[in-house]
Amino acid sequence: MADEEKEVLRSKRVFINHIDLYTSRNIGKYLSNCVVGASLEEAGGEEENEEQDNTSQDTKSIQPKGITFQIVGTLSKPEEKKTAFALEEYSISKREELLDRLMECDVIIYNITEDFQQIDEACWAISALHSELEHFNSPKMFILISTVMTWSLSKPIDPDDPEIPFTEDDYRRRRPHPNFKDHISAEKLVIKMGKTSKSKLSTYVLAAGLQYGAGEQIFHFFFKTAWYGEVPALPVFGPGNNFIPTIHVNDLAGVLQNIIDHKPKTHYLVAVDDSKHTIEDIIKAISISLGPGKVQQVPKEDAFLSKNLTQADIDSLLVNICMEAVFVKEHFNINWVAEGGMIGNIEHVVKEYKQSRGLLPIQMCILGPPAVGKSTVAEKICKHYKLHHIKIKDVITEVLANLEKQTRLPETSEEEGDNDGVADAQELLDVVKENMEQNGGRLDDQYVIRFMREKLKSKPCQNQGYVLDGFPKSYEQAKELFCSEDDEEGKETRGKAHNFDKTIIPEYVFALDASDEFLKTRVMNLPESVVDGTHYAQDQFLRRLALFREYNVEDETVLNYFDELEIHPEHIDISMNGDFEDTSVTEKIIKAVGKPRNYGLSPEELEELECKLADERFQREEAKLAEREQKEAEEEAERVARWEEWNKRLEEVKRQEHELLEAQSVPLRNYLMKNVMPTLTQGLIECCKERPADPVDFVAEYLFKNNPQVE
């Protein structure tokens, strides 16, 4: 007993491959917060367990009491940033070095569901560990996380009732999908290696259902499509009546924790939840909770057109098999996050997904007098953050269009509910039109607030967020618009704390303002084509400006309402900027709000951005080339100019030298003409007369004889 207690209290080093991928990352994060041996104890009260389940996403904030698992592992991408929960992370290229790391660990977990290339490494790892049994310092455990796809083509237990679920006891009957034969080979090898020396090396195979939860992986395509809300219905590939075994990724981690603590005698385990849902049921639940609320069957071949689905994803989504984790339920102590499956816990799963992906809506309200630039700023903010621009006129127009569309539905529908919906839509449409006729085209606040509230509660606004443009205008409107459903009567005394609806209340409130003179000047400077037929006409503008000032001179303005809720508006005076385009105002708001909370750029936007960057890069290169050519041309011109200047100077030097030589040769010439040339001339004449055999010698002899004596 003392040895067992000592083993329980000792920290265990757990190796997980590719710890930066979805499943491995969530398993590592979960185990890093688990106390060694905690699952051996009886769970506390059910209420406590439920509370832990609901906060499973925030396991990092929970401080476990006791010795926790030490998590180490390899990375699929060495450039990925370090995870917070891992003690060590490896980027290993040589298997000898990897074996040394594995020998340091008590538990080795190999996940082969995400990267099929890891199958070969997992087989090598178990074989290498098996060959090193004699060098083990302590017992080791090897767990292979495989997939239910190795059961994909298993024959039904009862041909007359194909929905009877498979259990762990049927693992010898399993038949894999053609694309998952390597997985079943790895399973068999792991089971075989664990039979040699169970006291030193125990091996387990865990056939896991399709994982969901946290940031999602295989179902990410459907969550993302639903979140964007750009399609009228989520696609269901094929008939959609195939049953899919699933499990929440944290529940899968809980099963692994129990395997490590309990060391069960059964070495092949199934890890699935209690759900028995078809793929259509799952996608419909996602659509209702996050998207348009509808699904549409499409040919299964259309799945191959999606860039976000791999071949393995498509194979898994089309699997049709019922499984039950009997051993896990009967022998393990698991604090289930979603024991009933995804559909029963869809709200929690969606919340996890948004938090993990950082998809938190940005809800904003921009207020101010007419012509202050609210709509211009709101449009820029919506473009930057990909939010929905909420304007009263647009909302009313949209509601009327939808009501008219509903009233035009075919009357052939046999469902009573559809007929009731058409009648209700027609009744509301008539009431709204009558109200607008009575008020000269305007709509009473009760209808405006109702429609605005419905818009703010719509899935697009709840997913991406919104920018409220110039509404609410008064304290009462704000109070009625944002009151909680439990307090829709709005009976509280003003100035007291309000029960507001946290799902639609703005997170940021910006109050733009300027003097009346500034606003009048701005409107007067607008082109006449812009002003005609709008509320910027002089009479309408002055009336609306006066009405706005009237609303905001009382003690209880719309800004006071937000102040009472501790949502303090940020005041921005646009007259201080002198910027007609309101660029500086937009920059201030972006700085206050921070980074976008969405998926980032879409593939189309990325392509457009790449084209833009490529065009800018081409223009820069062209500019550099033109600049270089211009520089070369200038240098060549300068070189030619210098060459011409040098030639001119050279000619001038030659001329000056010639003149100098000429000037220096005058005395010598005069001497020769006076003393030499007369004698030489006479000698040449005599030579011509005598005609000697050697004229040169004759002339020389003559010059010596008749050499004049120069004084």
C-alpha cells in the first residue's frame, strides 16, 4: 500500500506527439491541470461536477491541488509559439534523440488521428521502446489514440437491427475504412507489443469518436460557415442519415486521465459519448445555434469542392456506425463535459468555440448631432472590423421587405404553423403601414424599438457585432431597447441600476460632437446634389439639430443611461480635427477598440490583398528601375559633360603651350637668321656650283672655313 501511495503522489511525465495540433493540444492542456491519481477518488457532489464541466474551457485558471502531470511533446511546426502548459517542447529530426526523450517519460501518448504521417513514427516508437525494455528505470505506459474509422466497414452484430452499437468486446470484428488500414495495423502492433512484459510496458489503444469542442477541427467548416451567415442554409453532404460517433475533446482527455490512473486490464477501449445523432442532426443544431437555422442536402461529391475539408474529414463525416463506450462508463470516473453529445450541449460548445477562436462580437454605438459624421465613421468602422451597420431606416426597410416576403409564401402549405406565420406577418405588416401613414411616414417608438431589438438579437449581430448609428436618441429609448427580457415593462425609477440585456448592450459608446456653427458650415459646404431630397435640407437640418440639443440638455440623456451602466461614453470633438473625411476620428475609435475579433481576412480578401501588395511591389520595382535609369542617364550626361570640359581645357593648355613655345623661339630664330642662315645659304650656292661627290661633307667643310665670329 505504501508503494502504491508513493506512486500516486509521484508526478508523472507525459509525452504527447504534435502537441501544437488541435486534439493533442487540448489533451495536454487538460492533463496539465489534472492531479495524478485524482480519478481514483470518488467524485464529489453532482452539482460540483456540473460546475466543473461548465468551466472546462477555463481549466488554465483553476489551480489544481496536488501533483499534476508534467507534459512534454513534439511540435508539428517548430516555428509555432510555445504552449503555456507544456514543460518542454521538442523539434527533433533524429529518432535516436527522440527515443532518449521517450525513455525519460512515464506515459507516451501517440495521437494518429490528425496527422497520418505520425502512424509510422508511432509504430517505430512502440517498437523502439519494446527493444529497450531491459533499460527501463520504471514501468512505462504507451497509449495510441486511434479513430472509430477503423470500425467503419464492420458488419452489424445483428443484420436485422444494424443500429445495435459496437462495444470494446467487439474489437476483433472491426473492419477499417480503406483509407484507414494503416491505423488498424498500428493498433494491432501496439496491442501485440504490450503482451510481452506487462509489468514494464503496458499498451492501450483508444478508438476515439470524432472530436468536437474548444476551437473545433473536423466540424470547423460548419461552425465557420454558420458564423459568417453568408449562406441561407448549411450544407449536409449526402442524405445525412448516417450516425456519427462523437466525443468532446476534453472528455477524451478525461478518458486518457483515467487510463493512466486506473491502468485497466482491458487494453482496447472505445471513447465516445452517449449520443446517437446523424450528421444532419449535428449540422442542424450548429445552424440553429450559430447560423441561419436551416440545412440543405447537397451531393456528397460537393464536399470535395471545399478547400477546408480534407479527404480524412470527408471520410469521417460520411461514416455510419453506432458505438457505445461500455467499459468507460462502468469503470472510469469522468467529469463529463458533454456526456449526452454535441446537440444536448450545443450552447456550451458554441460558447467554447467562440472563446477559443477569439470570435467575440464587437458591439458599438456612435451618437451625435446631425451632420457630425456618424454614418461616415460607422461605415469605416464596419469595414475595418467587418461589423453590421445598424441604421433605423435600413432596419425598417428590411423588416417591411421580410414581412411582404412572408405574406407572399405559397398558400399550398399544409402545415398549420406556416399558415399562422403568414397571417401574423400580414397582420403586423398592415399595422406598421397604417402607423406610418398616420405619422407622415414615421414609425412609433414601440415598433422601432421592437425591430431594432430583433435586429440586435439576430445571429449576424450576435456573431460579428454591430455599430448602432445614431440610435437610441433618448434616455427612454435606450432603456426600452436594452432592457432585459425579465424587465421589459421598464418600471424602475430612473437613475437606479437597470436590468439590461447583456447580449445586446453596446460594449463601446462614442459621442461625436461639434458646435452648431461648425455643423451648419459643414452642411452649407455640401454639394447641392447631396443635399437635395435628404434631411440635410436647411429646414429639416435645423429642426433635427434643435431636437437633438433638446434631448441632450436634460439631466437624463442617452449618454447618462450608459454612464449609469458603467459604460462610459468617449467624447470626440470633430471640430478640433478639421478633417472632412473623419479619418482621425476613425483612427481614435480603432485605437480605443483594439484589434478585430474575427477570422481575419477571407480567402477572397487575402487574394485581393496579395494582388494589391504584388501591384504595389511591382510599382515600387518600376519606380526603382525608373529611378536607376534616370540616375544612370544623369551620370552618363555628367560624364559626357566632364569629358567635353576636359577636352576644352586640354585644347586651351595646348594653345597656351604653343603660344609659349612660339614666344620662347623668337630670340633663337633671330640669331639663326643673322649669324647662321647667310653663311649656310652661301655654302649651299657654292655646293650647287661645284657639285662635289659628297655634298654634305662639302657644306660642312664650307661652314667651318667661313664660320663667322660672333661677338
